[in-house]
Amino acid sequence: MQRILIYAGVLLAVFLLGFVPMWLKARNAGNRLAESDRHLTLARMQNDLGGAVIDARRAEYEPARQAVSQFFTTLQAEVAKGDSSSYSRTQREQLQQLFGGRDELITLLARSDPASADRLADLFVAYRKIMSGS
């Protein structure tokens, strides 16, 4: 019986010797994936906003409206995550200010108002400024 317990202990030690490094590797890969996903989300949001600026400048207001609407929807969801958000607390507080002109901007785009291009450009600059921490 003692021999069986020794074999079981050795078998368990060998199993853990192989399992622990692989578990650490998988955890590290998962963390890197989460970080990459965070960066991808932020890049997509900036891309949506930048695309909306370009579309509005080209007088393509409906695609611009859709892109800026997608930007605000994603931004709202990301800010609502709180501490698990891709944004720092300071950034979340500053980003709340951007929501003030959301409805007016979307209305300008829906009316095909050329002034919306300048408003979108200002929004883009404000967003990049918040993201750069300046």
C-alpha cells in the first residue's frame, strides 16, 4: 500500500511538472490576447470616428452618421464597464464630456448639414487629445 502511495505521489509530481508551465503559458497568452483585444477596440473606435470625419468632408453624410453613431455606441458601452474598461478613470471622466454634443451632431448629419464636418473634426481632435493624455 505504501508503494502505491509513493507511485501516486511521483505520478502527481510528474503531472504537475508538466501542467504548471503549460498553465502559466496559457495564462500569459490569454493576458496578451486580452490586451490586444483592448487595443483593437480602441483602434476601431478611432477608425469609426476618423472615417466619419472623412465621409462628412466628402458630403457623404449618411455613412458618416452611421460611423459616428457606432462610435458613440461603442464608447458608451466601454465607459459603462467602469474599472474593467479600456479607459483609465481620468479618460472616462473626460470622455463623458463628448456625449454632450452627440445628439446634435447626429441630427446635423441626418440633415446633411455641411457644418457637421467641422463638428466631427473637432470631436476627433478632442478624442485623440483625451487618448494621448495631453
